[in-house]
Amino acid sequence: MAPDGNIIERNALAQASGKDHRGVEAIQPRISRSDSPTEMERTLSYVISLFAPLAGFFLGAWLLTYPMRGFKILGRNCILIAILPTTVALLLEYVVFR
């Protein structure tokens, strides 16, 4: 490490000047997230959406903010599954207490 500044300052200066600097790659975050959720994430999200509709609605809205297409689809499905129990409960109430 150079005595004239820390590595972040040196990397920022190297990026601003357009020069290649070996330490730049060391401070950049590496996202190792796949484009689609795993089977466990998908199953857990669907179960939460079905049995806790309000939590499923918020989970779906949060998943819609991800830039990856697979998570957007999962978020949309969570919202749809969260609406399902509420709709069924309202229909049953209408039929039973009519």
C-alpha cells in the first residue's frame, strides 16, 4: 500500500484519470446471484403468500423491485397467490351468510 493514501482513494483517482489500476477490481462488489430464484426460495415464497396473504403481498412487491426477470415473475405470482385466500374467504362468507 502506498504511503500517499488508502487503496480506495487511489482506486478512485485511477478510475477518474482513466488509467488501469490493479486494485480497482478488488473493491468492486461481485454479485453471484443467478437470474432466477432457487426452488427453495420459490416454494417458501408461495407458502408464505398462501398462508399469510398480507406478508405475501409485501413479499411480492419487494420481489418486483429486483432487476432479474425470474424474481419479477415470482413477485407477481406471490401477489396473485396472496389475493387468492382473501377472495375465497369473501366468496365463502357471501355464500354461507347470505
